[in-house]
Amino acid sequence: MRRIRASAAIAAAVLVVSVPALAAEGASPADVFDRLQSMAGTWNVTAEQVAGEPEGEGGPLEAVHEFRLSAGGTVVMEVMGAGTDHEMINMFHMDGDDLVLTHYCAGGNQPTMKLDREMLAQGKTHFAFTGGTNLEAEADHHIHAATLDWKDDGTVVADWSAWGGGEEVGVMRFELTRAE
């Protein structure tokens, strides 16, 4: 299996999760968190840059992502590219009525995002950048948004948007399939 060699910056900016069934029922951030909790386990991943300048060898890369519950089930931890040189961690948790995501990037920064309730009402769960540590948002490369789309066949597609110099510089698409 090829290891993910894509830039850490490409792996960490915006999370938008399409959850039309939840939106139709008036989904809340807690409903999305429940959905994330249901992802506990190992996922096989194919990753490919879909926007911006290609990095590395180009073409799809394969990896493994692991989702685990921690802190008594109050945190969902995603390990991206488990065991690779570019391993990164995403932590999802509730903060009152808000769902928050912190991305611990191989690039050494930690962007934080919050679920966008307006996007959720439109059937998408969008985590918008709210700040972070070890980065200057207008200058440094960092993850700024992402899109998770749960497909009927059990596949999950996640688009992560990277920013640099105050603008989007690339999007990395991860297609996750639950490991047998």
C-alpha cells in the first residue's frame, strides 16, 4: 500500500459532511456527532488531490484511517494515515451545543473549526475555520474546511480544503470504506 505523501497542509482545512437524512429531520450538531461516533473502527482510504497544484507523485494514494471514541465517548478521534510519516489526528467534540473539530497537522499547526448550522440546514455539515495554534491564518498553510458525505453504500467521501496566503490552495479528497 502506498503511503500518503501529500502535503500536511492539503490534509487539514474544511470539513463539510452531507447528511441529507439528518437535515430532513432537523439535524442538530449532536446528531452529526452521533454519526461521527458510528464511524468507530478502521477504514481503508484512497486519497487524491482534486484541486490546486499536485504534490508528490500525483495520482491516488492509499492509507488507513482509524476512528475511536475517547474520554468516555465524549470525543471522536480520527487518526489519518495511521502509521505513516504524515499521520495526523482529528478530534471532534461537543462544546455546549456546538460541534468542534481540531486538526492536529503533520505541518505542526492545529486549526480549529466549528460546525456551520446554516450549512447543516441545507443538508451539509460544514466545519468552518475559527482559529488555531501555531499558525497565522492569512499567511500559513493550514486546513480551513472539509466535506464529509456519507453515501448509501457505506462509503464516506471527505474533501479537505487547504489555505495558504489567505486563499484556498488545494483540496484533497479522501474516500473511506470500512475495513472488513
